[in-house]
Amino acid sequence: MKNIQWIVLAVLVWGLAFGSGYAVSAHTGTEPGYFGAVEAAGYGGGTEEKIEGLTDEVQDYYKGLQETDE
């Protein structure tokens, strides 16, 4: 009987934690596609000439990091 109580308790706690996290994430204000946006030269974003939201100084810095010493 005690094993069943622990299993039920674990399932209830997991369900409440999942539901709470899901409810909180719905109100964070993060727009869909935010994490897919290219903000710096990561994840293949270095192919673009001008990246939105970055100053020219920052873009020059990232271009300098991509250059190799050959």
C-alpha cells in the first residue's frame, strides 16, 4: 500500500510542477520565434551582411573573430 501512495504522490507532484511551469511560461512575454532569431553570428547567422539589432562595432568584432590567421 505504501508503494502505491508514493507513486500517486510522485505523479501528483510531477503534474503540479509541469502545470505550474507551463502556466508561467505562457505569461513570460517571449514572442514566438524569439529563440530562432539571429542575434549574433551564431548558428549560421554569419552569412548575413547586416544583422538586425547589432551595432556596426559589434558586427566588426564578430567578423574579426571569424577571420583565421593563415
